[in-house]
Amino acid sequence: MPNRFLQRDKIDVLARLPLFEACPRRELAKVASITVESHRPAGTVLTRQGQEGGLLFVILDGEADIQRDGRVLGTLKAGDVIGELSLIDGYPRSASVRAVTDVHLLGIPASDFRGLVLRSPKLVRNLLQALAHRIRDMDERWPAEL
């Protein structure tokens, strides 16, 4: 039987994400109210490289592989976010994400998410910090050129 997250459960999950951790609970309640809970079986493609992004996903349970040009770049697990870049910049997905196991997800529709961003300076600051962290992490992994 699928899990059913209550509003407070969604808020608790969102509060633990770097993307939203500095937001007050009242603001998190607004984000939680636009989430859609779903389950997808192993093998499901959650995002496809090159396609327009329509949803941001938060993995609640399970694992998914990040793939670019057919090559696996890494594995995502509970607490990881998928698709925030496409929602922010409107560009096509930079990678595909495929469920390795059955996954339990919270989805946030792009139009609803963009509306929240426009109304929330604190959320914008959190997005910038999360993206800066991701860039620094990638920079540390990138081989140094001499």
C-alpha cells in the first residue's frame, strides 16, 4: 500500500532539503501545498535529457540514476532533488534520471514553483545557495587543468 504523506510530513521533508532549509514553516506549508505525491516503478524515466522540465521531484524513498548521453553519472537517493535547474532557468533537462528501484516521490509542478519563487525572496536566496553549493561540489570533483 502506498505511503500517504500528511501536510506536516511534507513540511518536515522539505525543511531538511538545502533548497528550503532556511524557510520558515509557514513558507514551507505553501510549498508543501503544491506538492503531488507519487510512486514510480523501477525502470521509469523520471526526466529525459533535452526535454523541457515540468516537475521538480524530491525522492522520499528509493534510488535513481543520473544519466547524460547514456552514461551513468551518479545515483540519487532519499532526500535528493531532481530537476530544479530546469525549473529555475527554463532550459531543457541537462540529464535523464531513471528509477533504479521503485521510488516514492514528491513532485512540484514548474508553474506553481515559479509562482512561489516570484513571491519569496527567501526562497530565491536558498535556491542561489543550493546552486552555489552544487557548483562548488562539481568544481572540487573536476580535474584540475595545468
